[in-house]
Amino acid sequence: METQEKQFIKGFNDGYLVAEHEPELAKQLVKHPNDHNEYFKGVVSGKQEFDMEKVRERLKGVSRSNPPTKDISKNKGREK
């Protein structure tokens, strides 16, 4: 594995963990992104992944607790 790829993966894992355990610190870290540093790109991506997983979990909870109501109208889709 190339050095840059290893740096990105390390940053990704670190960013994910920081977002999970210290969300305020993670927010501060990604405020000023450094596009020239692979490690920092990984940190930003790791935080984004953690945030997306939280959203997915919330959406799963919403869809389970509030199932869509069905319109069982007899005339739905029929011409008069």
C-alpha cells in the first residue's frame, strides 16, 4: 500500500473515532480543511462517514416507528 493511501486510511479511522467520542473537537478539526494533506483528507472523510451513519440510523428509527399510511380508497386510480 502506498504511503499516501496509508495516511488517508489512518486519518479516516482517526476522524471517525474523534467524531464518535469528541464531536465538538471533530467539528473544529474539519472547519479548515487542508486539501494537500492525505491524513487530513482522511479525517474529514471519517467524520463525514460517521455523520452519515448517524443519519441512516435515525432514518431507520423513523421509518419503523411511523409507517406510511395507505390510501385504501376504492376509487383511487379509476376513471369516473
